[in-house]
Amino acid sequence: MADKLDPKDLLKPRDPATLPNGPGRSPSTLYPALVQAFAASGERAMDVDVKKIGRKPDTVRQALEKAIRSAGLKGRMRVGRYGEEVVLIKL
């Protein structure tokens, strides 16, 4: 059925004046907060509750890797993904 769709049917005119100002989504503060909480903990490894976050495991892993780089902690911790589990690990 998807091959029968006309691209023109998926587009509709919009007045540019009705568009919101500024960027679309703002960055999440959740992942940097998780990295900081893990860094402050005395644990060598901790599971991340992916189900409570409500994202796919690979999405959570990528976001945590970016948060680690942004915090300047690369080389001191890493993220592991084991099937559906995401784990923060201190090196």
C-alpha cells in the first residue's frame, strides 16, 4: 500500500509566521545527571533502568556515551550494552 501514496498527499501548506521560535527539542538533562550520579557513587558498575527511561537500549547507550564525553569523563568510565541491558562501568 505504501507505494500507492502520492507524496503531494503528505504535504500541506503552512504559514511560516505560525512556526515556533527557537530550536525544536532542547537537550535532555537526564543523561548528564545519570553520569554525574554514577561518578559520585562508590560503585564500579551500575545498571541503567532502560524500561523506566522509556527509550530503546541503544538510544540510552548513545546518549550516555555523549554525556560521558561532554562531562570530560571519557577514559574514566564507559557504557556497556549487553542485550537489552545498559551498564555504566568505571575504568
